[in-house]
Amino acid sequence: MVAELAREPRAAGGEGEAAARDSCARWLRSLGFQVSEERFTYSALPGRWATPAAAAAMLGLVMLSGHVGYRGYAGAALAVLLAGGLFAAACGVWVARRGVLVLPFMRREGVNLIASRGAAGELPCWFMAHLDSKSQPVPIAVRAVSIVLLSVAFLLSVVYAAAQVAGAVDGSLWPYLAILAGVCALPAMLSTVGNRSQGALDNASGVAAVLMAAEALGEERSVGICITSAEELGLAGSRAWISARAADAPRVVLNVDSLDDSGDTVLMWSRRKPEAIMEACGRGALSCGARLVRRRLIPGILTDGVAVADGGWPVVTVSRGTLRTLLRIHSERDSPELLSGTGVAETAELLAAVADTLSGGST
């Protein structure tokens, strides 16, 4: 199934994504699901340029504060960092949560594939996975490290500026802080978006696991499925999906993203830890023999689960892999030939077990 979905790159809104979505729809209809498409519009600007722009902005703040601090204006240097940092953070939060849907620039249309079996009010949970893919010149692991180290360099600059205001330092180290921030920022600034990856790991594997889990549950189990688009462009599909359900009672969401054959099965969350889902996943893992690792989402890595959590619904992102997995994602090496499907099959079994647990079953 992964090979079929990952025959070609699947840029959001492109022909490759549309063909893969049609395959998913046919599969789900054959399983007795009611299938529909939810169209939405969004701005591709945040997804394409937010990471490079944010890195450039942080670097610019450090360089500007270093420029004035090196000349003895310690108070101005600290003010630039604090005021600029707060403004940039506020802009970043707004762009991520709202801007991706409402900004008037680079408008695009996306399609989420929605499927359900059973009455909407009876769904114990939703399975979610994104269908689109992208390529980047910088591996996702390197990008995440870049973002973390740049944040550390920024905080060091704030501490150094405060120490200069207090008279503890003379400001002579500002050039070195600027150089450090520049080195840390470079990988993030180079994280531009392309369409040269087949996206087998990210995320044909997750979609395949969701479809296999739906089949394993059997027709007697109610479940909802959302195959999102434009996850790689600012989580646009999942933000549109959760926004359209703002008035609905929250449901558990199991988001699946990137399943390698080796490595631990990881449950990741953002915001508040979803204890109830963790407990259900633990029971499901016992029934199918899965070994789970639980941790907060790594800074610099975004998944659809972030958008769902921002919308107030309990969600975990299920993933599986190693450091080598992160080095392969978003590269031309992310091809189906490098996947046997072991991780997909085992995760599908776990998803079905968790859904069965949530619905009170005992398969």
C-alpha cells in the first residue's frame, strides 16, 4: 500500500496528491465508509517561508542588538532583544494558528478526505494522517537542531545584554554571539520547500497504517478518518478541519506521521499531556504486544496533532523510527524501496486495538 501511495511526489494540491487521495477514497468505500471531500482555502506563505523568515528574524535581532551593545548601548541592546522577541513570538503564534487560513497572500485550495462509519455522535475516535509530501535541502533532524540552538543563542544574547546593563561585562563578546547565532540559523534559513521526495515515510506510511487499521476494526466498529492535505504547508488541512468542528464535542484523535520499520513506537503530544489517550494506548499496546515510548513533541517538528491540540481536542501523534529516520524525511531518499512495511502493519494493529479499547470492545 505504501508503494502505491508513494509512486510519485505529492505536493499539496498537485496531481500526485489527488491520485493518492482517490486511491484512499476507493479503499475506504470498499470497507463500508461514507466518504466525502472537505475543501478549504489557505495561505501557502507560512508553510513555505515561516521557518526561514523566523530564523532570519532571530538572527537579525541578535545582530542588531550586538551592533548597539558593542558600542556601549547596553540598554538599547536588551530592549531590542526583548521587544523584538516578544513581537516575533506573537506574530509567529498568530500566523501559525490563524494566519495560515486567513492571510491574503499565496492563496491555495486544499482537500481533506473525510470518512466515517457510524453516527457522528457515536465516533469514539478519529484516525488522522496527512497525504501531502515535500522535499527540503536540509534534513528535518538538522532543522530541528538548528531551531533549538538558535533559540539558545538568542537566550544567551539576552543574558549577555542584561549582564552588560548591570556592568558585569563590557560588550566585547557581541561579535562572537552574532557569529554563533548565524551558524545556528543557517540550516533553518535554508529550509525551503520543494517537491522532489516520494514521501514514503512522510507520510504514505501513516496513511497506509490508518487505512489498514480501519480494515482491521471490522464493519461493526464506528470510527472517523481524516486524510489531510497541506500538512507540509503550515498544517493548513488539520487547522481547517478542527476549525470546522469548533462547535462539536471533542473526540480523541490518533494522528499518525512517519512509520519506519525499526525504532520505538513513540506517542508524542503538544500542550497538555493527554492522559486519557495515553492510558488507552497503554491498554491497546498490551493487547497487541507493542512497546511504547511517550514524550513531548520535539521543538522544531510540527505535526497535524499540534493543530488539533490547539483546537482543544485530545490528540497524540504516533510515530516510529530512529535518528536515521529523521535524516531521511523530506529528502529524495524517502522512497518506498527503503520500507518493508513492518512498522506500518504493527502500528495499524495498535491503532485498531486503541480504537477498540475506546469503544469498549474486546477484540
